[in-house]
Amino acid sequence: MLPAAGRVAAGDNGIKRFSRSCVRDGYAGYSHLTGALHAWCGAHNLRDLRDLYTFDPDGQLWARSMADLLIHASAAATAARASGQPRLSGEQLAEISAWYRGAVAKGIMAPARHRTAVIPG
């Protein structure tokens, strides 16, 4: 989308005072919607995580773990809804939470390996 087209779409078509949830990508044209709750699109999350992991599989293992978690959590939620459950079980939530904390910890530790590298030049 062209930046000017985005401004027109987001500014002139009644979206100026949008106050609900806005599921979006990283396009800055929506940043003026300060009354909205901004949620990142799941497909964009997965694409960004895939790109990080593909760029540096050894250094960005956390990105693979987080992507796998998002896919797993989505599948678990879909299965719960299909079976009439109103929510995931406590055990499922605990598993997802632990997996998330592990992926975040990997992400925090990953840059430490790169900070100690000797850069020629």
C-alpha cells in the first residue's frame, strides 16, 4: 500500500475516531488510532518470527520456539472451541505459559552470544 493511500484510507473513511480493536500489521498509518487497542496480526507475527529464525537459525532459536508455541496455542484453542469448551484447561494454560517463558528466556540470552563475538575490521 502506498503511504498516501494509507493516509486516505485510514484518515478519510471514518476511521479517525476508531475505538475498538484493530488487528494490523506494522504499517505506521494506523498509529494515529490512539483510542483503539492495537493487536498484531498472527500471520504477520509468524512471518516475522520465521524471517528472524531463517536469517540466523543458531542465534534466533527463540523465534522458532515462539512460532511453534503460537501455532500450538492456536490449535489447542481451536480444538477446545470445537469440543464446546469455553476456555483452555489450567493444565493447557500452564503448558503454554511455561513454553512462552522459555522462548522469551532464549530470546533474552541469544544476543549475549553475539555481543562477545570479535568483529574483524
